[in-house]
Amino acid sequence: MMDLYANIAFIVLVLSLCLCFYRLLVGPSLPDRVVAMDTITTVIIAMIAVYCMKVKSAIFYDAILVLSILGFVGTVSMAKFLGKGGRIFGE
């Protein structure tokens, strides 16, 4: 039964990933692309977590932690960049 639920979750996550890639490529503005990239990171983390539950192994939990930290730092840095009007070194 768990395999069925994991397969359904994978299908939903792959569909979500495809929609996020579409928004990343076609997004009308840079903030839309930043949110799409953050969502892609979150979906990949969810896919790894579902895979770990499916195979009953905790070997990839470290990868989930690293991806979470990198996604957070990337999103915060892009928010700071966009908040300054696109300047890296503000005066």
C-alpha cells in the first residue's frame, strides 16, 4: 500500500516540477523566476523524502538538509538583490 501512495506522490511531484520549470523558463519577471526556482528546490526535497520513505532508508536525509540550506540562502540572497533594485553593492 505504501508503494502505491509513494508512486502517486511521485506523479504529483513530477507534474509540479514540470509546471515550475515552465514558470522558470517563461516567467514574465525575475521575482516569478526566483519563486519558481525556490519551489523547484522544495519539490526536489519532497521527492527525495518520498523516495527515502519508499525504500525505508534514511541515507539521503543529509542531502535533504543541504538542499534546504542552499535553497534558503539562495532565496534570501535573491530577495536582498531584488530589494536593492538590482544592485549588488549599494551605496
